[in-house]
Amino acid sequence: MTDEHDRDLLLIILKTYLTPEIFSDTYTYSNNTAYKYPGDGDIMHFQHFMHELPINDIPELFGLH
């Protein structure tokens, strides 16, 4: 962060995307259900989850819809 405005923006982003609701099985970051909390598991579980994500992120994921 370089100034107070960067800090304010970062706090807004964190409050928007890092909420207790993300740990719910039904919560998704967009209408594309691939973007969700992967759940608990071992390293293979997380690797499989990451390989299932789309190669190109949709703009909606970043609030650009």
C-alpha cells in the first residue's frame, strides 16, 4: 500500500469477499458455481479443486458484470 486510499480500498475488498458466509456449502462468488469454498481436504483435494476451475476467469468474478 502506498497511501491511505489504497488501505481504504483493500479494507473494502476484504470486507466484501472475506465474510463468514464463504464457508457455507451454498455460497459462491458469482453465478458460476465453480468459484466457491473448496471445503476441507488434503493436498490432492485442493489440487483437484484448482484443476477444475476455469482457465479464464470471468469478469463477473471481479465485480465487472
